[in-house]
Amino acid sequence: MQSSAQSQSQSYEGCSGQSLSREAEAEASPQSCGASPWRPWRFPETDFPEGPASKCCEAFAEDGYDLHLFKHRCTPESDVNDWEGDSLQGSPNPSEVEQLLGKSRISSDLPQWISRQLHLEKSHVAGAVRLFNEGSTLPFIARYRKEQTGSMKEEDLRRVEREMSRVKDLEKKRGRVALALNRGKHLNPSLVESLLQAETVEGIEGLWAPFKAKRQTRAQKAKEQGLEPLAKILEVAAKEPGGVEEEAAEAAQQFVSPEVPDVQSALRAARDILAEQLAHRADLRQLARQALESKVLCRARRKPGADEEERFKTYWSYEAPLKQVKPHQFLAIQRGEASKCLTMDFLVAPEEAKQLCETLVETFLQSSVKAAPTPLRVGTLAASSAHLARANQRRPNAYRAQLSLAMTDSWQRLLLPSLQREWRRRLKERAEDEAFDTFRKNLKKKLMSPPLRLHPRWTEENAEMPAAIIGMDPGFRTGCKCALISLTGQVLATKTIFPHPPSSAVAPADPPAARADVEELLAQGLTAPRREEEAPQKKRRLEKEVRELVICSLGNGTASRETESWLRRQFAQHEGIGYVIVDEAGASVYSASPLASKEMPSMDVSMRGAVSIARRLLDPLAELVKIDPRSIGVGLYQHDVDQKRLAEELRGATMDSVNSVGVDLNTASPSLLEHVAGLNASLSRSILQYREEHGGFSDRQELLKIKGFGPKSFQQSAGFLRIFGGKEPLDALPIHPESYAVAKSLRSRVQVLATSELAAEFGIGFETLSDICSALENAADGELLDPRRQEPSLRIKMPGSTLQAATAGTSSAIDAQEAGITAAQLQLGLRLTGVVRNVVAFGAFIDIGVGCDGLLHISNYPKAALSVNDQVEVRVLSLERRQERGKEKWRIGLTMK
């Protein structure tokens, strides 16, 4: 066995294959890295008195350690930067990292890790991970690779994709730390093993903390003063029995110098070194983390004199255990902090902190120095190994008291703040995940609103059909902007009308002229050109008497209530008009966007908003994909989360919606094509250019003629691109070209029932066979394949319909906007109809037609989940008028019970 004396002449061998003896390193380091030279420190010639301090020195000598070579090195920030620099920035080379470390515990079995984190079947996760790594998109996997993922839902696939992204970021962090440690010649087998086992960012950062460059700390200053040996003496002597105050003082006396004026200053500086050492111990941090997990409290308080509008009153005196803080509560407190209205911190009871410090001291004294190497330990590991292996009698002594003081200081000054940052990061991550999930679900519901052609009103029995749409962007001062569009989305005419007295006149109110303008638009709408693909509707119109309607798409913003009332009065006897209240969120953002300028270059910006409102009723999905999802008005605390991640999540939600519906390859806009799986902005422009040059696509295989459109892009996108009236009838169905042979064989059979035996006969999975059979069964009516058919449609109102009296306690609900009821006129107990505009963790916001949404708390509606666009009946539960920023606001509580 190698002796301690021999082992001290060896340094840890880095992965570069180089190693230096202690003496050689002392000689080479100043020249090799440009750092300040090693400064020797010698114990005084006078001996220590008998006691733990002298035993410490004897232990060093017994281990073959030359006390005159006990040196310390100044490590100012500039020195550390010599080897670290920007080492933790950018992406490390994966092959270099793998050669340096090997595979981490997570990456060695990624499906197992993800399945454990998400509580999903490992085999299903393994299939999803493999497909994602091959470059497949989520919509393609969810639709055409069900067998490999066990028919995982889109939500679960999104969670797997998100976890893969986190692991990727974690591995980058691991690689950057490993490379930085290797450049600094600090990477040793123990650190390599610890890095490979680390499963969290906090764990990796804990291993990196002792070595990273930072501002000069109190411990670094103490080391520069030559007090590192005293810190080691205090540490080792604390493990020995006995030891009195005088001995500790005498040990410290040897370190008094002009820079260290007295014994107390020496002890205090040595404790600073120990405090930093203790804070960097990964095992102690983990112990503290586990001990406080269920005991720490999250607290929010109101700043003195702040929040006069009482926006955050709920959190003025908020306290909750860490595990019980709900995501939306954290985001609300975080917003209160950003608004300088609230403060947030984490509380640990004094008795808990005291007990924890004692436990950490015991753990530190009982553990080997090898447990967590740091720059201090690396230098003295061989010298102290035999001494630390001796039996430790736990009797109070002055050295241990110094260690306890160092532990208390480490807890208050270093460890607790670090844990607080960690707790905040964890809460933020969990809160953002839920915020993204909520936003994505609401956005998908919004995008999946049925187009006008799928409205249940257009049935054989009802004998009605839409002829055109008038988009109305209501307003007072600047008037109501009206845009007439055909059922193909073409703008036919625009007008600005002034049906209401403005607050500061741009033009005087002229209701008769406004009526005449609208009647002119109605007449144009009833003679608007029809699109060719409306063959079934055209047949109905010619074979039987069908009433045609021009539908007004009325925005729900300023003056919406007044404009609806005007429409009802002026057109009560008109049989050719109906109207729908449409959510106009984001219309103004779109109207001023470069895309709107390109689509309607000669149109006034304010009129573009009316066109957008009209098209939202015609086809919500095709119009809303043009708008930044963050402007659509769904979700919660969207400005308080990571904006880059939010954009990625929302783009994913838009892709899911577009691909679940499918896209007409010959008519789709570039904005819609960009969201098809496997396509991007460049390929979308290429498709548009090909259409312009060749007059459209006759089959899906033509896509491969486009420059840059390779086999992978075709595989991912072809199933979601539809061609109606082309060479191949299957191109109009959600059947992937790779399954055409099976589909044609099935089509030739009289009746087909999907079975496992039939799937085996064709060599495909049962899920794929079921999808093909379903598509073939509904091929005659493509609308049956549109998933939007199952979503709730907006209510079409008629101006001449009878209004119900608004009274509290009425047996049936009323439409407040239609009845002209304002928020000030609401009564407790009044039953109202409403539309769900937003769903969040604590309830849903309902548009009840009074100009501000009401909150339906989660405790006040049945267990059945609500979704955006659901039409509900609610009862007024509470009313509160308040002033916010000089404007009157209402808080309306609702219930469905």
C-alpha cells in the first residue's frame, strides 16, 4: 500500500493525462498560468503547548507531511479567470464532454428517467424519445406513429418533449462545468463521479461552487492573510476530546500579524474559511435541503404604503408551507414584487435552524474529508487522512465551539440564501410549467373554434345559409369600422359609420346615415359571389327555398354593447341579418403588423381590424394563426414567465391545432402553412411560389418537386396537407401517403371493420388501421372529419328576437348585453348567460356581457371541467366596485350552483 508520504507527492490526475507532483506544481503554476507565486507559510519555531493543536501538528508530521511546505495560494478573481474565463457560456462539444466524463446517470437511460419523472410507461416514453431524436415532429408522432408510443396523447408527448429539453440543458450545464474544472486542473475521479450522478441544476452548481470565479470573499481574504492553516487546525482539533479556550487562543496567537491584529480577529477569519468550506459541502447542502423541505414557509408581505389600489390585497399577509404554494399564487406574488407592492421571502423557525446547524456540525465531524473535495481539502487531504480516521469522542471543547460558530455563520450568510434562491427557482419552474399548460389548453380551444360553415344553424331543417359577413369594429369617437367579406375571405367593401354620439366629435352622430350604409352593405352581401366548393349548399339553395343571411361579426370591445343595441333597434324588422359577438383580442395588434400591411397594403390600419374580426367568424383558425398568441387574451400571468419558452410552447399549441384540422394545400396562406409539421417559413414561401407558377398542386407527390423539400419534410408534412379535387382522392383525407396501398385495398372491400387480425394481415398497427378505416368511412363528407365540429359554436342572434325581462331570481338565464344591463345594474342572484373566455387554475373568467368578465371560482362550479368558448349559465354571487388607476372597475363573483 502506498504510504501517506508518497501519496502527498501526487496530485489528482486529470483527464488530460497529465499530473504534477506537489513540488513541481508549486514551481510550475506561477509561470504556467500567470498567477501570483506561491507564498510559503512556516509554523513558528516555538512549539505549541500540549493539546489538540499540537496533536494536529503531530498528526501532520506522522503522515509524512512537511509543515514547511504547507503553503497557500492567493486566488484573486483575476487568477481564477485565467483558467475559467467564460467557460460556463455557450454549448460544450458533446464528444469532448463524453470523452471527459462518460455518460451521466440520466443520459445512460433517458426513457427511464423521464418515465419516472412524469409517471408514464417506460416503453411508451422510449418510443417517443427515439422518434423525437430522429427529428420527428410532435403532430406527426401523435397522428402517424401511435404504435410506437402506445397512443400517447399530445399533452403527454408535449411533457416528454419538455423534459427532454430540460435534460438537454442539464447536460450542457454538466459539460460546461466539467470542461471548466478540467481546464483548472481540479477535475478528479471523485468529482467526475459526483458530476455523473448529479440529477439537478442545483446539484451541479453545488459541485462547481467551490471553484467558480467570484468577488473576493471573506474566506479568500482570510487565506491571503495566511489563516488557512489555522482553519485546518480548528477543523481537525474539533474532532479530538478535550480542548479548552486557552488552547484555542494560543493556537490562534501564532497567527497574529500586522494584518491580523489580535486573537479574536484570527479566529474570526479562520471561521470565515470554515464557513465557506461548510457551505460548499454537497452532502451538507443536501442534508439541509431534505431537513427543511417540509418545514420552510413561503411568506409575502405588503410594502409599507404600497399597493394603494389593493391589487394584491390577497397576499398582504400570506404564509404557506413551500409544498403548498400554488403556481398561480407564486406568479401573483412575483408580479407584486415586480410592481414594488410586495416582498417575498422564506422562513425557517429559529429552533429549526439551530437544530439543523447542530446536525450539520455532527455530520461534518463524522464524515471523511474525502466526502466533498474543495481547494482547501485537496491541498491537505493526504496529510490529515490518518488523523481524521481516529476515534472521535464527542465531548464539548473550544475548537468545536469555533466550528459551531462557523456553521451558524455559514448557515445565515451562505447556505440559507443559496437555498432560498433554489426554492424560488423550483417554485418558478413549477409555476411556469402550469402557466404554459394552461395557456396552451386555452389557446387550442380558441383556435379550434368552429368556422361559420360548421355552425349547427345551417341544417336541412332550418333552411338558412350564410351569404357574407360584415366585420364591425365598434367605437365612439372614431366611429364603427365595417368591412364586408365574402365566404372566401375576400374584402368586398368597407365603410365607417357613426351610430353613437362621440365623446369628442370627429364627425357628428348620424344614425339614419349609419343605417343606410349598413343596408347598402347588406344588399352587397346578399349578392356576393359564392365559392365553387360550396356545391352541397348551392344545391340546397336551388332545389328549395333557403333564406340567406348576412352575419355581422361584432367585436366585444369598446362600444360593443351600444352597437348591439343600435343593431337590434334599427334592424328589428330586417330578415336578412344576424349577428355574433366575437372576441376581438389582438385585432389591433394584427392590424398594425407587417403581415397585415402586406395582405392589405392600401387599407387604413383601423379598417384592417374590422376585416380581422370578420375573418375570425369565417374561420377562426386561419385568422388567429396570424396573431402573436400572447395577444389573443388567454392564459395567466403571461408577462411574468420566460418569454422564449412561452413562445415555443404557444407555437407548439398552434401547430397541434393546425395539424389536427389539416390544411388545404392549394388555398392556405403562408401563415397557416408555416404551422404545418415539417414546414417552416422558407418552405411555405416556396409552396406559395410553386402555386403561383404552376396553378396549384394536383397530388401530394408534387411537393417533392419543390427545391429544398426533401423526403423528411415530405414524411412529416404530407399527411396534414389536403388536396381537394386532385388526381388522387386519398389526398383529400388525413391518410398518410405511406398507407395508400392499405387504404386502396380497404376501399375495394364492401365493409371493413378494424381488427387486430386485419392489421396483422396488412403489417400495420391496429391504431393506424382504425384511423384509415375512419377516414374512408367519412370520405363522402369531409366535414365529419373536422375535429372542430365537436367544439361549441358561437350563438347567432337575430335583431328581431324577443328580449326577456331581467329580474333577480328568474328561472331562466338572460343575455345581459342583449338586454342592455350594465355592471351597475346587476343584482345578487341574477341568472345570466355567459361565454368562458379564460380558464385558470383557480376558476374561469366568464364574459357575461356587462363590459367586464366575472370570476367563476373553482369551488362554485361542478366537477366537469370548463373550456374556452363554453356557453354557461351563472348566477351573480358578489359585486364589488373599485377604482384602479382612476377608472371604475368591477369585481364580479359568479356561481353555477
